[in-house]
Amino acid sequence: MSNLIQSAKSQVAELTQKAYERAAAAGQLPGGLEVGGSVEIPKDVSHGDYASSFAMAGAKAMHMAPRAIAQTLCDHLDLEGSFFDKVEIAGPGFLNFTLGSRWYGQVIADVEREGARYGESDEGHGEKVMVEFVSANPTGPMHMGNARGGVLGDTLANVLSMAGYDTWKEFYVNDAGNQIHKFAVSIDARYHQLILGEENFAFPEDGYHGDDIRELAQAFRAEHGDGWLEKSEEERQEAMAQFGLSVNVPKMKEDLRRYQIEYDEWFFESGLHESGYVRETVEMLTQRGWTYEKEGALWLNTTELLKEKYMREGKTREQADKLDLKDDVLRRANGFYTYFAADIAYHRNKLEKRGFSKAVNIWGADHHGHVARLQAALDGLGLDGSHRLVVVLMQLVNLLQDGKPVRMSKRSGKAIALHDLLDEISVDAARYFFNSRSSNSPLDFDLDLAVREDSDNPVYYVQYAHARICSLIAKLAEEGAAVPAAGDVDAVLLVQPEEKALLKALSMLPEEIRLAARDYDPSRINRYLVELSGDFHRFYNACRIREEAPALRDARLKLADTTRAVIAGGLGLLGVSAPEKM
């Protein structure tokens, strides 16, 4: 599992430490000191490829000028067999290391050896992590918010898997509670209107107004006739809720499958209630002293749970007492458990019953206030929710066409449905654009840009780079020049700035995956692919391939093919295709 960025940094630190030990043994530097210092990649390549601050970090303890320490270290450095060709002193005492052909050749060899798994690491040590995403109410079609959450969650799960986590993808189906009751009431009202006339039966103001509700009522009537008006309201609405779910859940699965998303499990909220798991979870909170009764309802002492959480995180009791905190109802006076109670039970199920070490949720930014409350409730159960529940908050999507916002309102029934969006643009464009910004940034989705076939469209730009390489390889194959194995490539020949820049870019994928997993930010992969494609195009325009002598031609052809493989792997993480022709 290659990460040549980290390997080079580690080697700089090791070479510098050994040089210090040799200098100390020779009596030229004070011995026995623990010197920290950092190893960084300079923005300006004229300053070398890696820079060590060892000399400056040790100056105070050694009672010497940093540049004098740096010179002594240089005198004792041994670069034989390392990734580096030379070291220079710069500025106040930086040691600037320049990479040699051994490192550049290793990039090509690593990509060839690891193939589709290039970029994989053991950073997660097999830790079990669930990524729950979309989890839309099954009361209507998938919409734009679901579309962004879908690709963020799916790509993040892919990234975490590559980073060495045992990853599970889950959709939580909210098939119980108030929204399902409202769903049933809405279908029932449209059913009445179909039979009695719209003017003779009022539709509830807070009902679901979309055309999909009308279609469900029509389908219910077609299957069951008009006789259900004679049934009790409770029986009729229960049947309509189940009918609506039986239609909508398969549609959701179909939409998401079209969007290239497959889940390991669709987990139904109703199962938590039917099994008694919600009741048991609330009883556990009561046994731990975190609940109280008021006005016939059972409340969670969220206020005290949050205060304890915030004090563990560094606030004083006085600061915690000043916060405007509120308690939450777990069981209403009518005996029904709230959505919050079910949510606590669901996350207990994740962390305790199923043994996930972390539960990662993709939520809309409007759920911001819910995060700490749920974490605190899990803390109250002894499950360390403050650390084991990770919530990635997702900002809104602004859909643009002709430079103007496309209005959408779920309440009025004019929401942009996911399946409608995918009728307008490709799945590749949708997945790429929805993951193109960090989740904490609002996203302007330009429909016109998403269908353009030029370099301004980032997904087209990246896919074109891949297709361009495939075309190059095919043409050279016709001329008898096949892509060589890494062991047959002389990396010493790859000396042009564009060649080195491209090789450095190729080496970055493992590090980008590591950082994307660490920060729960899969949009890093999008940015990386655009930059890599730019580096390839610059290389291709500056460095001839077909006309060169065989050894250089083959080295550059292998470099191009290595780029093709890395682009294909990165697009695969995003769930985007890598076409061979465009």
C-alpha cells in the first residue's frame, strides 16, 4: 500500500536524524538531544521537493545558529540509496531535499503493482464504520437535497473503504411517526376527492400537495375500488400508508440504483417500534436517571446531558449554565414515542447491538441543532456518542439554469425530483457536480454547465483526459509501440518539468484519499482529478511521444498510461465512468 508522499517525508526525517547522530558522534553537534522539526512540501519547487526545519528547531538547545547546524548536517548526510539526489541550505536554515529518478520510477511501479487498489491504505485498521445517508422520508419522490446527500455519502463510504475501514452503507426508512400519518391522511383526502369531488372534501392545509399523492390515491382506488369509504378512518389510513410505502420505497430504490447507489441495508424505523427496542432504550435512559415525567409525558433531561458533554469538551459549569438549552419529549402523553426517541434507539442499535465503532451520518444543515442532542443522549447510555457519532452537515443546493435560480418547493409539490434531474443530465455529471464542493459549502449546480462538452465542465475535462490517453495508446499500438512494464522504463529519462509535475501529481492520490477520509470530505477527490488532468494536458502539449526515440517514447507512453489508470481509479471512487472515447 503505497503512499510515496508520506514515505518521502519519513525518509527526510530519518536521513536528517542519522546525519545529526553522525555529527554528534564526531563532536560537531551537541549529542543526546530530542529535536523535533517538521518536513513540508514547499509551494515553490525551486526550493526543493521537501524542506526540513530540523536545524531551526534545534538551534536553541544546541546554542548554535540554524545555518551552521544545517551545514554540519549536510556534511554528514548520506543520500546513497535514498529517494533524493541533493540537499541545499536555504533561508534561515531550511534543508531542501530534491527528489531523484528512483522516487519518480517508484511512482510508476507502485501504480502498476497496485492497479485498481492504488491509493488504498490501512489507516482505518479494519475499524467498522457505518455511513448512513439520504434516509429520506418515503412520503414522496427523491429530490435535490437527497441527490447531494446520496453522492456525498456514497463517495465518502468508498473513500473510507480505500482508507482501510470496514464500511457499511445504510438507508434508514422513516416508515413510522407523524410524517407517515400525514402521508396517509393526504392519500385518504385525495381518495375522498376522487370519489366525492374536490369541492366536497377539503384537503388538509398541512398535507402533502404533490401530484404523486394524487397518483397514489388513484392507484389505491384502481386496486381497491370505492368501498374503502365505508371503512373506519384508522383502518383506511393504515392501509393507505402501507400501500403508499409499497409503491414509494421500491421507487426510491430504483432512483438510487439509477444514480449508481447500492446500500448494504435498508433499515426500517417501524422494526425498532415493533421489536420493543425503542421502549427498551427509553427504559435504559430512565434507569440511568436521565428522564422525568411532566404533564403526562416522559422527558429526557437533555439540558443536563448537554451541560456534561460541553464541560467534558472544556466549558466551565458557569459557561454551560448560561446556554439556552431545552429538554426533549421521549414519550408523549398519548403513549406514542417521539422521533427523537426512535433516533436514539436506532443509533444505540448501530453502536451497541451491531458493534459499529463509528456511525457517520450525512444530514442537511437544518439538522444542526439535533447533532449535539443525539450525541449527548448516546453519552447518557454510556455509548460515547460525542466521539462515535460523526455527523457531516450538508448545505443546500442552488439549481441554476440560464444563470437564474430554478425554484423548487416541496410543500407546493414543485420539487425537482431526482429522476427528473437525471432525465436532463447524465448520472456522471450529477454525481460529479454534487460532490464538487465540501459539504459545509452551499452548492451552485449549473445545469447548463453540466451538459457542456468543453474544458469548463470539470467532469468532461477529466473524462476527456482519460479518453485522450486511451486514444493515444490505441494509435501507438497500431504502430507497434505497446505500453511497457514499469520495470522496462528508464525513469532517468523523465527530466522535463511537466513530466516531474505529472509524476508528483500521480503520487498524491493515496494522500488525498487519506485526508478525505480523515476530514470526511470526499470532494478532495474531485479537486485532485481536475488538477491531475491539467497536469496531464500540460505534459501532453509539452512533451512529444510518438516522434521520440524508443526509450523516451516508451517512458512517456508508460507515464501516460499510468495517468490513465489513476484517473480511472479516482473516477471510480466518485461512481463516475471513465470512457475510452468521447
